[in-house]
Amino acid sequence: MNNTGLHGKFERINENFLSETFDVFALLETIQKKYGKTDNDTIINEARDAKVAQVLGYNNINTDKHGWDAKADTEEFLEVKQASISSHSIGATFNDTTIEKTEEISKGNVTIALAVWSSLKDLLFVVYGKNAAIGEHLKQKIIQSKANNAIRPGTQSITMKDLIVKFGFKVRPVSMSKEEISKTLFGKMKTLNKIIDKIPFDDEA
């Protein structure tokens, strides 16, 4: 008997899916060549990060793999975390976070944005905010993970509920209305049901 959790779920290769996807890849390749962005992951991440940055008013995107994802015209920075509405648990995952980076967050000039998508291009809403306490929160989690000999101590997550309730983040609707967001989250996330009518939508929505 195949253990799906251990070995995966195997299906016959769908020739139509393969053909149609590579047709789109061919179009994407022309953009990669045009703008000199040949790293496959980077071009998608940069485009999606730029969309979130644009929504939140950060005009400068980081084209390097290191550092914050975007910057305002002042010394204000944006760190974007991506999530899918189809995920069982929606939260912001901080990969390879260092103590130094948590201390930068603690300075209070870094906005964290959790972008929730329904597909590769459909941005539903953004949960975002700026709270220096997140830096100390992540720092302590990293220290504890190292003490427990975790394999990847720098990888930490904060749930969407904690971003909203504990750290005071707001929700910016994009392609979803406030009512649609509330209805979707009510049916999807039991941990948010008690505060669903108190979701802090921002003034720009």
C-alpha cells in the first residue's frame, strides 16, 4: 500500500496540462530575456512582490535576492510574505531569518505584508502592518529553536490571526470586497470566527 504522506500522490502525466503550461513558459521566457531576469523563481517573486508593493504605496522594488523586498521613497521598507487562500493555514513564514534581521525589524521602519492570492496573478487581499514587537518575537523564537537544536531555526511563522489580533495589522482588500473577505475567512478559519466582525479593514479600502 502506498503511503501518500511519505511517498506522494502519483498520477499519469497530463499531456494537455504540460503543453499548455510550456506555451505560457515560452511567453514568460521572452519577458525574462527582455528584462534580463533569467532566474526562474526570482522573476515570479519579484513581479508578485512588486504588485503588493504597488498596492501599499512602496515605489521601489528590490531586484537583488537579499534584503527587504521593497522601499518607499523614504527610509521605510516592506517585507512581503506570500500565501494561498487554498492553504489549510494562512500565515507569514519568515525563511532563513537572522538575529540581525529581527533587530532591523525592531527598529520599527519595516512593514510586514502577508499577501493572499487565489492564483498566480489574482491578489485577493493583503494583511499588513508595522510593529517593532515582531522583531523581538521572531528573535526569541529563533533563540529557542537553536536551543532545541532545530534543523532550521531561522524559519519561523506567524499566523494571520496573530498578525491581526496580537500585532494590530490591518486588511487591505484588493480583488475581494470586505464582505467577501469576511465570509471567506469565517468559513475557512475557525480561529478568526470570534473576531470576524472586527476585522480592521484600512481606510483605503
